[in-house]
Amino acid sequence: MKRLGLSGNYAVAYAVKMADVDVIAAYPITPQTTIVEKLSDFVANGELDAEYVNVESEHSAMSACVGASLTGARVFTATSSQGLAYMHEVLFMASALRTPIVMTNVNRALSAPLNIWNDHSDAMAERDSGWIQLWASSAQEALDTTIEAFKIAEDVLLPVMVNIDGFIVSHTYEPVTLPDEGEVKRYIPSKPLTNRLSPRLAYSVGVVGPPEYYYEMKYQAVDAMERSRQRIKEIEADFNRRFGKDYKDINAYYMEDAEYALLAMGSMTGTARVVAESLRRRGERAGVVSIRWFRPFPFERLAEILEGVRGIGVMDRAVTPGGPSNPLFVDVASGLYGMAERPVLQSFVAGLGGRDVSTDEFGMMFSKTKEAARSGRAGPCIYVGLRE
Amino acid sequence: MSKRRLKGWKEIPMGGMVTEPGSSVEFDVSAWRTFKPVIDQSKCTKCGLCWIYCPEAAIVIKEDGRYEVDLTFCKGCGICERACAPRAITMVKEESA
Ligand code: SF4
Ligand code: SF4
């Protein structure tokens, strides 16, 4: 096993190289660029035998990925923010045509104003595109999750988006352990996918689906996503066994006896843990819940983890203007609706456009959540750190 | 179109692929038409341009060499009328035809 100092983006590039992809089609965009830059190095140096397709836009990048994937090739792309938004219509085709594309989305705010820093508005806007969405909050997790993503995508025949926070994960260098290459090959062998386009197997794809057929075709992808819940669990368990890890749908910290907790996705959960630890030292029963799979959303396990917890502060790094609440909150609230005794949910918005969220602000969120837990009532959404 | 039992989501090939070639023969497009092409056989020189240009392959060549329109597949676009140099093809409004 090799240990290297890698940024989150380079860790992803190493994972893609180990996955021995056949086709990479990408367009540069900050803060994703260094992923595909590194991959182009690998291809140019002969370290990775892949077709590297330079395209003129993200729309074309995703279109090329769909075409390549339909031939059975193992395909990768990466993007951020406006680039993901520009792929929007093709994302829906990728999932409905059941192409197992793996894409890293380095989370970045959407314009305007133009902002290259981190928030989750790009991924949240693609919530309904039919892509599996996984979230990694360190360079090591980014590498491991990317390797898993190929296995998941090719097993359930759905595209997988691996999200990492822009700059916070993408550009931070960390010690990263590279898994054993032979073991990676055994975990995701490069075998041609069956039932794919080839000169021997001709068929038409992307056909018109009139009202008599569209519904059934769409439902196939809905069903695949539902069935993926169980498969991802098994594939992840296999990964954990082979590589000595402990990845799951939700990471729960100090939740065994928690009275209240903060729930979030991505790197913010790291700061939340640090603050929860100091609260614990003061005798507070604070916990942290980190969602790793956003699609399929693990609402059943979330309900199990939150059994007996009185209050949850849900931190969104994106907004749904005019909605009843923000995207993560909405999923948590509707996911927990069936619980007999639901915790009180307090909504927070934090860190938009790369705004730092300080430990003091986390302290405030914990105490507001505790207040809600104790009083049994939550207030309106709190926009953390917003100047009036 | 004949009334057939439509396939359910479990039976349709994954991703809505069409696995059999030439399946468009099952698709009657005649209802799309407002105008239909009528060929004046006395003016037709049998040049074949309408046959080449028709995007639906709706122009058929009969055994005796006559050019005719298969109205099940003609969508009424009028391209054949434009392609026909001796003006043997006229687009005629459906109800008045
Ligand atoms: S009208 Fe259009 S579709 Fe019909 S026969 Fe002429 S070219 Fe073909
Ligand atoms: S284009 Fe006109 S002349 Fe030529 S074959 Fe068709 S109908 Fe006849």
C-alpha cells in the first residue's frame, strides 16, 4: 500500500486511473479542473490507456459520455457548478438510458454573482435527474467512493455522481493511502458490459417515447434507483471487507444517547464533530449525523438512528427560495414523516458561496437545536452568518 | 393502428431501447397530415427524385414502374412536391381530396 500526499481532486484522479477507465470526456471548470488535468497527464504519459475526448462544453462532455457508455466502455467525467447546470438535460438522458457513467461533481455555488467557492446548490439542482448521489468529505473518502462508484454504477446500471466540496476537499492536501491495485482490479474488473451497442448487437436508443410508453420507460429508472438501495449496501460492505474501511449510507457520531444533533452533508460535518466533542466534554448530549448517500436517500436508516432523539438541526448549504424549506431539510422532514415520535427539526442555511462557518456558529446551531428539542418547537429557518 | 396489448415496464427493453430493426413500420403517421401528395401519372417522368427525397420512405415504386404514395407512412411534409421537376406532384388538402 502506497501513501501519498494528495489533494481531493488528485485522489479522485488516482481512483479513476486505478479503475482503468476507457473514455474520459471533460471540459475544465474551477474547482474541478485539476482532476481532468491530472487524468490528461496520466493518459499522455501512457500510465492510463484511455480515450481522452476534449470537448467544447459540458453539454458535449456528458453527451460523449452517454454515447461511449452505451458501447459498454467504462466512462468518467468531472464538473462543477455551471458545468453541471449546462449538463442538465443530458443528465436525465444518462439515467433513463441506463448508462453507468461516473462523474465527480466538485461542489461550487451557482451564479450570480459569479462565485467559484463551495456550496451545494449545483448538486441540489440535479436532485431529480435520476443519478445516484454520493458525498465524500475527505480526500481519502473521495478516492474510495470513486472506486465504489464504478462498481455501483455498473451493477445497477445508473450513473453515479460523487460530490466533494470545492476547495475544502478538492484542493486540500491530505495523506491518502492508495488501495492495492490488484485488489481494485478484482473489485471492479474491466469486463465489457452485456447488452450494449456493438456491431453485432444493433439497436436504437434515445427513441421517441410517446404517452403510451414514456411512463413505463421512466419507471424502469425509478425502479432501478429503488433497488439500488440494497445493492449499494452490499457493494459497500464488499468494499469495506476488501479494503478495511467502514463506509455506510449515514455516518452517525455520538448518536447512541444523543438528545439533539446536527445533520449535514459533506465537509461541514467535520467541524460539527469537533464542536460536538467539546460539548460532550461539558456533559451535553450532542450528536452529528452525516448523510453520505443523498440519492437514494436512506430515510429508513435515518429514522432508526434518530429514534429517541428530540431535536435535529438540519444544515443546508443550498436554498430553495419560496419552498417550505431547503432541499436537505425537505428530504429529512418527509423521510421522517412516518415516525411515531418525530424529533423537532430546526432548519439552518450556512456557508453559501463559500462563506466560512465558524466553530462559534456551530455552537450557536447546536444551542438553537437544543432549545428546539427542549421546547418541542422549532423556529423559522436561521440563515447563519448573514449580515443585515 | 391495430389495438394491441401494450407492454408493461418489466417487458420493455431496458432504457426504452428498440431491439428490432425497422420497427417504424408499426407506426401509422397518417393522422399527422393536413395535405397529401397526389401524383399525376401523365406528367411523371419516373426520375425517382421523390423516392430519394421522401424522409419517410413513403414513395413506393410499383411493379409496373409507377410511383405511388403509401399513405400510412406519408406525413404530408410536401418535400416530394418540391423535388418533382415536372410538377407531377400536388399537395391536396385532406378533406377536399
Ligand atoms: S409528403 Fe413528405 S412524407 Fe409524404 S410522400 Fe411526400 S415527401 Fe414523403
Ligand atoms: S419526382 Fe415527380 S417525376 Fe420524378 S418520379 Fe417522382 S413524381 Fe415522377
